[in-house]
Amino acid sequence: MSSRERPGAGIAGRLDLAKLFRYAVVSVIVNALTFMGFIILIGQLGVPAYLANLSLITALVPLVFALNRRFVWRTHGHRWTCSEIAPFAVFSLSGVILTTLAVHAAADATLTWSTAGRTVAAEAANLAASGLLWIGQYAVVNRFVWALPVPIPSRP
């Protein structure tokens, strides 16, 4: 039976949908925490949007790493700096830079809006920028960081 004839051999068969769902759950949790932080920092305390974003994303990186490592990829034990933390840190730094630029641009574009409007604009900019990195981070982390070892076929 060829791979085209096997059930589940298409793209859905190659994706671990349960893992992808867990990854989405972590993203929803992190975005909810970010949005609550925006409401407090931007909406209530008047912190500049770029600084609020920089602070929130940076503060959430350890939580995101731990949730992804344990809940999404179900990896436990010793962390290897070069193989796990470094690639994750690169994506996190990229996320901080991209989302901070997006949030700053949204804040500049909405200077005349109400505080609530500016807060929503900052949240939307953060979500859009995060979404761009979301798929790439999943693919890289799934393939290179926490990939399951490929079994070596035995010889007959």
C-alpha cells in the first residue's frame, strides 16, 4: 500500500495534531497573560506600549519555555543549553523585537485614540506579530529541538 493509499498519510497524518493543539493552548494562555498585562500597564498605569510589550514578553519567556517543553513536547529531565534553550531564546528574542516594533508602530498610529483604543491596538499588533513567528517556531522546535529520535531500521 503506497503512502497515498494509507489513511492518515496526508499532511494531517504527518502532523501531530494533539501536539499542535497543546502548542495552541500554550499560545492562548500566554496571549491572555500578555493582554491582561497590556490592560494593566498601558490602560491603567500609562506605561508606553513598547515598554509594556518588552517587559511582558521578556517576563513570560521562562514560562513559555517550561510550558512548551513539558506540556507540548512532554520533555523532562536535564536541559541542554545549546540544543534546547539557545534556539528557543533566538525565537523569543525575535518575538520581543518584532512584537515591540509592531506595538510601538500601533501606539504611534493611535496617539489620538482613547486609552482603551490604544490598548486594543497594541494587543492587536502584538497578536499579529506573534502569529507570524508562531508557525515558524513550532516547525523549528518540533523538527530540531524536541524532535523524537528517528528509529534506525534493523537489517533483515
